[in-house]
Amino acid sequence: MENPSRHPAQDPAQHPARGLPAPPALGAAALPPGTYEGQVVLVTGGGSGLGKAIAAEFARLGADLVIASRRARQLKAAREELAAVPGAGRVTAAVCDIRDPERVAEVFDAAQAAVGLPDVLVNNAAANFPSPAEDLTPGAWRAVVDITLTGTWFMTREFGRRHLAAGTPGSIVNIGASYAWTGGPGFAHSAAAKAGVKNLVETLAVEWGPYGIQINGLVPGLFPHPDLPEAITAGLAGGTGDGPGGALGGGLDARQPALRVGAPRELGWAATFLASPYARFVTGHTLVVDGANWQRRTVVNPELTPLRTQLGRGPFTP
């Protein structure tokens, strides 16, 4: 029988919850330097936010980058910033509305002429906003689904067709969302679209695997970045993802099982691994990088606040 004295009770006051440790510093990398030298990586929504952070990690490993976005001014600034990343290869930018399949084809043509056929595609571009389902207009529904799901499909199809025609391998990383599994009250349009994106990962991994094309999903948790809605950034109160605890009690750090939010580079590291030679046997998988937040449960459920009340909406009026 085990001696209980070997495991004395711990005093919570002496061992307070500290959360998950901070990540390595910006500029660190788990993969060998030059992992992506000679490789072309295309990132949609790469002009800002998490897309730019993901692109930066590929750049550190030597990739030639193609960043795509609908905003030309944002792309210009991002291109200059990414070109200055130590280790970066060539960086080109393309204005693209991924809802337009003809424009998508033009972007691939331009990328192929400038730096070569993309070896890696990161489908990061998406649209979203909170709304009760009953308030969603047909236009609002289409705006989110057309960008998040249909646009992702147009990019994926173009990438796949070109590699199938050339007989070359490739890797796709689709940025998803945890409510693809759970449902997302307040985000019926986005949740339905992200469920479709997740299903594309699982479907195409089987269809295209025989031809050397792998496809995986990557789900971010809360990663503070400039593109976050004001309602979220106002609640962060200093949380950075760079330390255990951070703004405990004052922001969203304390609402995460990790007791901190994520640092954008952590998502970039996950993306560079999934598309790397070291993950060639990983396909059809969706990796969640959120400090276990989506799996959080309470022993006793709190009192339910209807969604309309949460969003400050009055009673529904047809």
C-alpha cells in the first residue's frame, strides 16, 4: 500500500495556479533553419493579424511568400514588414477577393510567374460578426459563407488542380474554428461555414493523398492581434500570451484554462510544422491550438443568458 505521507496535501496558498508557461521568444523556431528554402507559401488574409503572423514564421524558415488580401494598402505594409524578417525569401503581394474564382486563378498565375507554383497554401481569410440567427439577412449569411467556405474552396481547388496537373506534391492548411464541432450560438453563419471547411480537410485528405497532396486544419484560440473586434480587445486588459497569468483578474487571461491567451507566433509554429516535411504522414487532421479552452466545462452550469440579451438586442421583431 502506498504511504500517504509521501504525498502530503498541498496548500493552495503555497502553490497558486500559474497557468501554462510562456512560449519561446519571437524569432525562435522548432524546425531547422532553412526548412522552407526554395518553397513558395501562399497565405490568404496575409496582410494583417494571424495571417501575417503565420506568414512571418514561414518567412523565418526561408520561404518565398505570396500574401493575398482584399486591402491593397494593408498588403503593401505587410509585404515590407515580412520582407524584413530575418531569413525571409522573396515576398510578393496580390489583391484578391477569394469569392471570385477567376481572380483566384489570376493570383496563382501571377504567383507562378513571380516565384513559382505555391508548395503550401494557408487558407486563413474569413469573415465573421456576432448576430442572433433570426436577425441574419440573406446578404449577411452569404457574405460570411461565401468568404469563409466558398472562398476557401476556390483557393483549395485551384491549388489542387495545378498540383494534380503538374504531378507535384503540396500541402494545405485550413484555418478553422472549434465551433465546427460544438456549434456556435451567435455565429450560425460562421459555424456552419467552418464546419464545411473542416469537412473539406477530411474529404480531400483521402481524395488527394494518393497524389501527394496533404491537407490539415488549424484552429486558433484567443490570440490578441490588431484585427480583433473592439469588444474582445477591450476585455484583454493587457493579456499578451507571453507569460503565465498576465492580466489575471482584469482580462480574458483568467478565463482560459491556460491562464493566458495565445501569442500569434504559437499559431505560426503550428502551421509551419503541419506543412513541413516532418508532418508528411499527418493529413486529414485538425489541430486545435487554444490552451484547452474549447474543452472547458463547469461542474454546475451557470444561469443561461439568452443570446439576444448578451448582444444587447431587444425582443425579435419580424
